[in-house]
Amino acid sequence: MAKQKTERDPLAPVRGPIASVRFVLALVLMVVGIAWMAYYYAAVRPDGSGEAGSPAFMADLGDWNYLVGFGLLFLGLIVAAHPSTPLGRGRGVVVGMLGCFLVGLLWICTFYVFSDDLSSLWVFNDLGQLNLVVGIGFMAVGFTYATRWE
């Protein structure tokens, strides 16, 4: 007996729209977070002479700029863990979860391998021991994907 077209395979992956409003918001948050940190590091951070760049509010924040940047990046990843986004359903959940776990592990391992002299590694040299918090933050975001795994 042939299957009717109205019947669905219960094991078939659930497909949804690729570009939802939530996914675009997640991408914007991640890009803004990375851009914030890159701009601070390249243009605003005090150089060897002690002179900070502009804008003044960003220079006044100092190392708190990394909290803003990583906070936006992590928030974007968490927003992307919703089922209405490609990373929040099906195989995307596994990719997001394992990706965050591996990035966190690599971040911590890189910090420990180069901890004697971090001066050659961008961002790592400013964060110092806070690199552990960043690595654990990536792993914590991975757990938000793990809660969506079915």
C-alpha cells in the first residue's frame, strides 16, 4: 500500500525558515560583539605611550570593553539556540553545542600553552587570567544548546 502525501515520516528532520528575525538578530549581536572588541583592540586601547584613542567613552571603559564584546557574542549565540533558527533545531543544535565546547576548550588550552608569554597573542595579552572565564563562558553557552538537543 502506498503512503499518502499527507503522512509525514516521524524521523524526518524538521525544517524551518533559514533567515528568521531571531537568527538575523543573533548574527547582528555576534558581529557587533566581535567588531566592538576588534575596534577597541586596534584603535582605542592605549598603546605603549599610554595614549588612548577615541571615542572617549570607549577609552574610559578600558578592559570592560571585552565584557561588552564577549557579552554580545555570547548573547548572540544564546539567541541562536532557539528552534526558530538553523542552529536551534536538528543537527544545528549538535554543531552549536560541540562548536562552543571546542572553542572554549581551545581557548583555555591556548591560554595555558602560551601563559608564560601572552604578549604575542591579541586579546589574550589584555585578559590575563580572565581568559579562563572566556573559555568557560563558551562552554556555558554550549550547555544552552545541550538543553535543546532531542
